[in-house]
Amino acid sequence: MAVSATSLTTDLILVMDNGLSVSGQPLSQNRIYKNVKISATDADVYAVAQTLIGLQSKTNNAIQRRNTVELESV
């Protein structure tokens, strides 16, 4: 069976350090930036993420890109 993937949305997620829980486990907070251009390259998204991290007061743990696609049989 052949499957076709159609890109729907792309989000940029900055995973920020949010301290420790009462039990000492690390906590994180996601800063989600929606409606990133689907055609944007990973390098472009990373460059924008670096700029946004410079504006944050918390330490960055990870940069993530979430692509949402719709799968259909053809």
C-alpha cells in the first residue's frame, strides 16, 4: 500500500530549565512557537531558536522542531 504524506504545520519548541521538583527531579518548561513556515530549513529554524534563546531568562536544554503531517493512502 502506497502512502502519501502532506505537511500541515511546523512548530519550534524551546525546552527550558525550570529548576528542580521537591523530590530533586529536573523540571522543564516548553516554549512553543507555532506557525513556523513548513518550507523553512532546519538551519533557519535553529538560527531563529538561537536568537529567541538570547531573549530568555532561563537556561535552554533543547531545541525541537515538530512537524505535523497527514498520511493518506494513494
